[in-house]
Amino acid sequence: MALDTSIECVLFDLDGTLIDTAPDFIIVVKRLLEERNKPPIDSGLIYQTVSDGARALVKLAFEITEEHEEFLQLNHRLLDLYYAQLKTTEASPYPGILELLNNLDASNIPWGIVTNKPEKYSKLLLEKLDLIERCKVLVCPDHVTNRKPHPEPILLACRQLDRDTERTVYIGDNIRDIEAAKNADVIAIAAAYGYLPANTKIEEWHADFILRSAEQTEPLLNTLKFT
């Protein structure tokens, strides 16, 4: 079904916004802890930390800083385990996302992904979920000089899609996503259903809109009409 909106481009963060990738990270953090004869940690803590990346997960799991002598080794091992896990990924799009993407395609509204996740992992994940061919643009840290919250990744996506920032939305579950969207002068939408730490006050991010579930995305887009 076609959307009734003036929006011309929809950009998503990946982890915690478009795809629920936490199940894979819970598995690999558990494996890494087992390898090091460490006790498991609460899966809920992993869930809340996924959007901050592998380094944050290592710090969480081992209670160390990046200055610790074993930090880089642990981080590399976590990433190796994650890449292997992606081949049989347990990640999945959030409820309502596939229907939304189908309707964006039917409306000839291009959609893409702007993520701080390196291309190696992003592409394999999207391939396994049969989304790589449908995604019209994928911007990873490999493609830019500055990561989010800098506007460069979002602006690059808009240029590659030849879309005006004024009619583009960016959806993300981290404050840096909202900051990046505002810095790029696109419509900033906060995904409150994503990987938010406990006691996060998402209203303080000052997003233009807040989604409490991914299913709310399409109805929200249909309210965005410009003269």
C-alpha cells in the first residue's frame, strides 16, 4: 500500500531501530565470557548497551576500560565471534518494519541505513535478512571521515539518493542519532523501542517525534505533509 506523505526519503539507524540485533550480541558476549572463564552477565544489560557498539560491550562484560592491557584483544575476539554468529543470525526486523519497507518501495520512496556499524558486519547482516538488495543506500563508518553525531553520514546518504534534507527523516534509538539528524537538518525521529539504557529520558533528546513502537512509523510518516 502506498504511503500518503510528503517525505521523499527515509533513513534508519541499524541496530535497535531497523533490526533487533541484540540476540546475536547476547550469544557472543556469553561465549566470550565462557572462553575467559568469567560468569555470565544479565542479558538486559547487554540489550541496553548494543547501540553503543562492541567496545562498550567489552567494557560492560569485563568491567574494564579501553586502557586495560587486554581490552583490544577482547574487542577483536568479540568481533570475530560476532561475524561468525551473523552467518546463522538470530536478528530480525522489528515488528511492522517489513510491511513499512514494502510500502515505501510501493510508494517509490527510497530508504536506506546510516549506521556506526562497520560495513563488514552491516552488509553480512543485511544479506542474511534479504535486505541488502532493497536498501538503496548504506552508509557506514568506512565511508566517511566523521561518525554520527556528525552530520556527514546522513548528508552523504542524501546526496547519494539525490534527496532534499528537508523532506528526509532519520530514525534512531540513540541520542547521537538525533543529534546527527538535527546537525544534518533532517527530521529527527527517536525510536524509543530500541536499546535505551534504564532511566533514559528520551524527551530530553528533543527529537521532532518519538516512536514507542516500530509499528507507529508508517502512521507518523503519513502525517508529514508539506505544502
